[in-house]
Amino acid sequence: MTRLYKRWQNMNIKYKLFSITTVLLVVLTLFIYAMLYFLLPEYYHKYKIEALRNSVENAVFIAENEDINRFEEELYRMSKEQNLAILLRDKDGNIIYGKNEVVFIKYSKYLLNSLNSEYKLSTEVKIKGIDEEYVLSIIMPLQQINEANKVLRNLVPITILIAILIGILGSFIYSNVITKPLIDIIEKERQEEENRREFIATISHELKTPITIISGQLEGMIYNIGKYKDRDKYLKESYSSTQELKDLVNEMIEISKTDIMSASFEPSFIKIKDLVEIIIKRQEFLIDEKNLKVNISINEDALIYADNDKFSKALYNIINNAIKYTPENESINIKFIERGFRASILEIENTGITISEESLKNIFNPFFRVEKSRSRKTGGSGLGLYLTSQILAKHGFEYKMTNRGNAVLFTIEFTSKKS
């Protein structure tokens, strides 16, 4: 028993759901079958008897209020519809109606299998216009339901087999339909948890370096050790390291906000050309300093559906990266492609540079920098594109960075654009 319990505990959720659903469906089918088998005969008997009594009351009412011909018509209708044997006799035993039923009434208990296979009813009837009272005798056979019960009993093996097959098939379909999204959610949560652990480990490593540098420099200055006697120089370097540390912490806070506040997205329609022009204007100094040419090809009325603040931050990071890494006298080309009923695409291309395939695979990882020196002065913290990827993913936008000729191309496909 303990071994079975352990196996059950370790079983995949899909197979657990399949097993439970199969058992429930089979049990439910057998329960319904058992109810029909045991309760149907009794219910049917009560139903037939109640229907007969109501019919007899109606017939007696007709006899008392109408003539004998109308009464006989009603008796004929009852006998045909309910399969009844009916005799109407006077007090002397003379048959007034139903001569053909005499034999059946006299010998019914021998013709049928048991006394419980018939129901007898006898009542006095007074017919309008006739002073004499009559006796109405009725026998209703109940054999049919007993035979039906035998048929049900013979169908037990087939019923069980069909119930099991339907249960297995239904459970298989149900477990697949239900568990697929659950498994996807669990896998997504597991992957996100793995990413968080990796991110925290990387943060610890990244924070350790500037803290160690600052701590070593301050300790050297406190004890006037060697080169650290030049306090003015190393105070400036320590200050520079603290600024780098501050920038790194601020970027990590931004990433944390993006993760925590993901549920508070407030999407709206944004004119993409206006947004691009605002971002370009904020970076005019860097563009002029490198003599870059910026080409914008976006329709004035082109719209996207996104959270303005968060998407602006992502787009700023992309364009800032393009400006930062584009060599002097090269171009930055920004193009918005509208494709009718298909998702629109935004392309940001910076020419004169390419990225290795290995770097492209890791470009959106936290703290990854194409710049091998890992200097934040030339390569940043490595969190900008990671933050961008998180924002775009939470919007449901498809994105990628590729090489195209002698250029790097960042593509965003607005798959979740609101219609």
C-alpha cells in the first residue's frame, strides 16, 4: 500500500487527472445503471397503477354524467391505450361489457409468471339514467417491466465495457485539454523561478566587484598604504565606483518594478512615429557627436497598442544601444511596416557593425555584454536589453536581434495589437 501511495505521489499530474476522471466516469455510469435496474421496476409499477386509478376515476365520472355508450367508448380507449382487461357486470354477474376478457380475468394468475405481474382493481359504477349499480373489474399486466429488467441484467457486461471505454476516452481527452495549460503554467513558473535564481546569483557577482574595489581603496587610504597615499586620486576613483554601483542598483530596481508591476499595465493606442521622434530628440547630442544619419520611415497615423511608459523605456533602450554601438558616419534606419490584418512590425537597424552569432544567442541575458572587457564605460551594465526583453515579453510582442548584411537589426512584431 505504501509503495502504491508513493507511486501515486510521484505520478505526473496529467496521469493523475486521467486516472481520477476515468474512475469517476465508470462509477457514475454504473451508479446510473444500478439505479435503473433496482428502482425502475418499482417506479414503473407505481406510475402505471397511478395512471390506471386516474383513468378509472375519469371513466366513473363519465358514467355518472353521460350515457352508457360514452362510458363504453371510454372503457375501450382505456383498454387499448393501457393494455387492460376490462369487465363491466351487473349485480347478478351478467357481463355488460368486455366478454372477450372473461377468460383472461378468470385464469390470469395461471397465465402470468407470478401474482406480482398483474394489478387488479374493482369498483362500483353508477351509470346516468340507470338505477342499477354495476361492478367494473380491471386487470393490468405488469409483466413488460419485469422482462425489461431481465434485458438490463443481460446487458450488464456490455454496459460495463462501454462505460470503461467511454470513461477512458473521455478522461484522455479531458486530461489532455485541462492539463496542457496547467503544465504550461507550471513549466513557465519553474522557468521563471530558475531565471530568478540565476539573476540573483549574477547580481551577487556583479555587486561584489565594485564593493570589493571601493572597500580596498578606502582601506588603503585609511592606512596610507603605497599608492593609496594619493587620496585625492583614489577618492575620485572610489566615488566613480560608487556611481557605477548606484547605476547598477537603479537598473535592478527598474527590472524588479517591471516584474512586480506587470499586472498594472495600462495599454492604450500610441502614435509610434511621435514616440520615436521624442526618443531621437532626447539623444540628439550623441547622434551629432558621432555624425550619424537617422532615417525614419513611419506613417503619421500608425498606431500600436501598449503601455506608454513601459514601452517607451524599452524602445529608448533599443535606440540608445543602436546609437551607442554604431560607428561614426553610419546610419540608423527606423521603419514601421503595416501589414493589414497581419501584425505590424517595427525595425531598428544600425549599420556599420555586426554581432557574433554566439553573442546574439545571449544578448538578452542579464549582465551579458558584447564588449568583452565588461567595462561599464563602454559596455554598460548588461541589463538594458534584459529589461527591454522583459517589457516586450509582458506585452506579448515577438522580438529578435539579427545581423543583416553589414548591420544589426532589432525587430518587434506587435502580435498582441488590439483590433
